[in-house]
Amino acid sequence: MNSPNHLVFTVTSGRSGTKYLAQALNEFKNVTSLHEPDPNFKDYMVKSQFDKDEAITFWKERKLPQIFKTVTTPVYIETSHLFSKGFALPLLELGVVPDLIILVRPERQVASSLYRMGIIPYKTRLGKRWFLSPDYPNTLVKITQNPFKLHDYQLCYWYCLEVRERQNYLRDIFKKSGSTIFDVGFQDLVSDRHKALQEIKYAYGLHNKFHPPFSSALNKNKKGVYGNGELTGEEKNDLENDLLKNIEIYKSLNKIWI
């Protein structure tokens, strides 16, 4: 049985087409592409914010053994947005250097999606379990006021700013470590999927399958039980500008693990 010799993970915010991307990448015959498989990063995410050893244990005892035991293709791609929530640098520390897909969707679009669904970082159950909180010790975007006093939309927007900083930081770190970095925009992925996949194909040396074209619908935003109504553009402008006056970008990165 063959095991993968090429790992690729995704650095993104979520609500950015990760499931769609995972399904599309399975067009390639030498690829196993999964979205949020078990063992799932979410089960160790919160603990890993406070103790890097939790992330290292997860990689060594659960995640990597499962990948190498069950994946039979040479390329393994996982599109979970949780990779950059405490697991990226611990993997490098173990001597494993994966390639990265940097999947970008505009901050306002992601923040609006989370807000409408009622998934609020720092406040709600799903927001705490799947997303970062501004009181975590290893955030790059520091809020200079009590985060509990922020509007729910501001917490969603803060999260998107935090992910943007992580994308920039991890791009530099992994590139210096020898990774191939591929940047793709959400809109490019959904408007011209074939072109985006061809670019990924050549970046990572993937091979096409011969089967009917992939077809999948993106997950639609649905207002949940605790969802919020839509804000106006002016309201969003005011909330974003107010937040930007109360943040600082953390520059002393020598003790950060993300």
C-alpha cells in the first residue's frame, strides 16, 4: 500500500469555499482531497491555543498516523480552515513541510456570512469551537478594548482580519521552509473553476482523471435559529472603522505559534 509523500493544507477563514475546493480537487487521480476529516482539528483547537504540545501530540499520535495509514494516493490535500488555528507551525517543528493553498475571500463577505448565521467568534458555541477568539494568547490582531463590548459583526470582522494576518505570516514562514504556496481567490474559484484547478494542477504536479466534469453547489448562507438580519453597507462601514481604531497588529512573532 502506498502512502502520501506530498501534503497540502489550506490557510483560510472558512465560509470561503473550502468544501467546494475539496470536492473539486478530487478530479485529480493522484489526489485524496478531504474537507474536515477525522481526526478533526476542532477537537484540539481550543487546547492548542494555550499549549503548543497539544497540537504536536495531535499531529504525532492522531493526524499523521491516520493520513499515512488510510491514504493511498501520493498527494493528500485537506481544506479545513482550522489548520492555521494552532497547527501550522507545530507541524513544521516536527520536520514536516507541507505545501499551502492560501484561499482568500474578502473580509466583509466572510464576516457578513458568519454574522447572518449567528456564528460569532468569542461569543457563541459554534463561534468558540470553530473560530478564533480575541482573548487567545497567540493572536496577531490585538483588540485594545474589552472584546465583550464589541458588536457581533465587529467580532466577525476582527476574526477575518486575524486570518488575513496569519495568511501573510504563514506564507512567508512556509516559503522560507521550502513550501510551494498557491494563492487563489474565492471569486476566481467559483467563477472559473477550470482555470483555477489547472493552475493548482501545474503548481503541485497533479494528474487529471477521465470522468464527467465535477459539479457541486456551494453551501448557501442560511439564517440559523440564532442568525442575525443583514446590516446595511453604511452600518458595516461604521462598525469596521470603529474596530480599526481599536486594534494593533502584533509584530513580535518569535514566541508565536499558529
